[in-house]
Amino acid sequence: MNAFSKSLREIRVHLSPSSPASQGLRTFILNKYSSIKAANPNMPILVREAENVESRIIARFEKGIEKKVVLDNASEEEVTKLFKTLVQ
């Protein structure tokens, strides 16, 4: 994974540890987190698990701008594509 946009300040990931709707996002985190963190070691990446939450990634940029992508029932490939679009 490449370095993120210079204006990106934080990434928050919300997912359910057991819901089938979060499976693609869980797989994405398991398979890609280490390479994302290696390419962006100083970027805060907060992963929060809670039952029955909407699967989503929220990117916070400078000047308080936030962008959110809802990922319920998305495959790992769809999550990867949407994640790259969100953080570039």
C-alpha cells in the first residue's frame, strides 16, 4: 500500500467482530493492516469493534474534513478499492 494523502490526519475503522456484513472489512484488516501501517507508520489508525455496528471507514483530513465509506456486505476486494479511493 502506498503512502496516504498529505492532508490525511486519522483513519477510524468501525466493524462488528461477528456480523457477516463485516466479513469483508475484517478480512481486509487482517490481510492489509500491517502493510498499510508499514507504509504510513505515523498515521493513527483506530480499529473499533462493537456488536451490530455499521461497517465503515472514516478518514479525517486537515481542517476537520471527514469522509466516510459504508462497507456493509462489501467483499475484501471492494473494501480495498474503496479504501484506496478514500485515502488518496
